[in-house]
Amino acid sequence: MPANNNLIKELVNKYGRDRTSLMPILQGVVEQNNFISDMDMTEIAKELDLSAAQVFGTATFYSFLDTIPRGRFVIRVCKTIICDMHGKKMILQTLENLLKIKVGETTQDKKFTLLETNCLGWCHKGPSMLINHDVYSELTAETVHEIIAEYMHK
Ligand code: FES
């Protein structure tokens, strides 16, 4: 897959060539394409005069910076202890049954990816999950059905 050179140039022009621009540039690529390819990382390294290893190291350190292709809607279910105690397993199972995929997988139509993540900061209202940038909390099997039904029609 070729690098998104135009997008990367646009982001470099917006955020600059400083080392501190690396995160917003990586986030900008993920925002646009749902993941950062190896070619993108190489191109970003060239633009910012960093080694490819530095860019790769940063991109793979943060779980929100996906380095493999994801679905249009990335669902991240909180796996941290409080959500776990409040029924996270049942939420995950409901999602797996609805989407017919396991954690870490993407639906065949590339619409949904199901992942687990660390605390989303909504522990007081767990179990919680994120779909792209939207937080859903106090989840039950019923609300998960309703939420996914809405996304199915998007
Ligand atoms: S433990 Fe799940 S949001 Fe904090």
C-alpha cells in the first residue's frame, strides 16, 4: 500500500516538522484512514527527519494508533477491573454474538472492529465502551443491541 503522501504533507504543514508534531500527525493519519501503514511511517520519518524506528516505536506504543487496517467503526470495550466487575464479559459476548467476530477481529464488510482497551475514565458508569470517539456507558445487553443496530444503519 503506497504512503498517503498528500495527507502527510498536509499534516506536516499544519503541525510542523518538530518532533512534537509526531503524535498529531500520526493521529491525523489514523483519523483519515483508520490505521497507519508501514509506508506512512516511513514517509513521516522522512518528513520529520526521524528514524523509521522512532516513528514505528511511537505508533506501536499507543493502542489507539492502529498500525493494521481496522473497520469503519472501531469498538473498544474497557477491560479494566471496575468495568470487568460490572459485566464487561457479558458486554463483550453480546458484541461478539451480534457482530459474529471475536476480539481483535474485523467484520467481513469492514464495518466493525472489536477490541479491548484500558480504562476510558468512565469507571463510575461502567461497563463502558468507545465506538470511534463516542463513549457509551452503563451498558447492558439491551443497550448494546440498540447501539449496534444504530451503527448497522450508518
Ligand atoms: S474501568 Fe472501565 S472505564 Fe475505567
